[in-house]
Amino acid sequence: MTRSACGWALFAPLMLSLHAQAADIALYPTGPDQDSAFLRFINAADRPLQLLAEGSRASLRLEGSNAVSDYLPVPANQPIKGTLERNGKSQPLDIQVAAGEFASVIALPDSAQGIRQVVIREQPDDFNSLRASLAFISADPACTQAGLRAAGKNTDLFKEVADGSVQRRAINPVSLSVQLVCAQTNVGAPLDLGQLKAGERYSVVLLPGANGPHLLLATDVLAH
């Protein structure tokens, strides 16, 4: 089972493969006559997250090891609407993404509404085919002065990243483990990123959890 399968061609809609049936379903329409923007979804809870696209029967389900979707091409500067559902509660989705922008909708747990959305936006301009690109996204306000260090070393990769924001940098394509830092103190166990590849893009996402802040690794790939 895969998160995304065959993509869109000339005047054809974006196609996704659902986990259960691996069936091609159009999520949001896009085409070559429109400037593309890119949108992905991150489920920050231990219950499945369902996205239902407005005006169609299309849906996307994120859970477990598939908590992060691929980046989906969407029409730029146009309303993208739908509904996010998790654990019996729902919340409307209404977002626009600029041309060339990569946006991430993080569905955080919320004790009152069930879902709290945080939107992270990037305009990448740092491509280097000889290096890997690593981003650190902070989405847990309980972790102040959030940062990442190379595990077992005193080398800061990211420092004082504000809640609801992202920093990105190019690094050498090496095998890497990272340590979360909150208020200049190491928190939790290191996260093994594995062998980073030259020319590839990655995101480490800081999320709240029942046992405190934790990290999630996502490879930044386009649905195709």
C-alpha cells in the first residue's frame, strides 16, 4: 500500500492511491494552464486523520507510519476546501497556496475542538544536487527555543525556531541522528534520520505528544 500513486497528465486531475483499496481518486484538480502550488497534510495524533475534499467523493487517510502525505499539486491562489475528521470530530479546511509555494497543514490534537490546524509555508530556493536539504518545523509551543543538534555532539543544526515556523538548511549527505533541544536542554531520545541522500529534501517535525515533545521525520516528495 502506498500513499500516492499515478499522477496527473494533460488536463487530467491529480490521482492518489488510498491505503485500503489502492484505487486512483482525484483529490484536487490542477492542470498545465495553472501555476502549480503544493500542499501536504501531517497527522499529529495517534488516531487516523481523514481529509474529505469539498465537492467530490475524494478522500485521503493518514495514520501510523503514513502520517505524512506527499506534496500534492494544487491550483495556486485558489481556495482549497474540505473537511478534516479525526476521532469523531471534524473541522473545515479552507486554504490557499501561492504559486511555487510548498505548504504543510499540520492537524494537531485539541482538547476542545479535536483538531487544531497549523499551516507551514515555504518558498524553496536552496536546491543543491550535491547536498541534502533538511528543514526543522516547530509545532509544539511547549518546547520553547526549539532546536536540533547532531546527536552525541554539541553541534547545533537549528537554534531557537519559533512555534509555527520552519527553518531549512543544506547539509552534507551523511548518516545522521538528531537531538531535540528545548530551552537549551536536550529532550527525549535522538531521532535517527538514516543516510541522507544528495539532492533530496527532508523535514523533521516537532510535535506535541502525551509523553512530551517528539520528532517526526518526513521525506519531502511530490505525488506523481
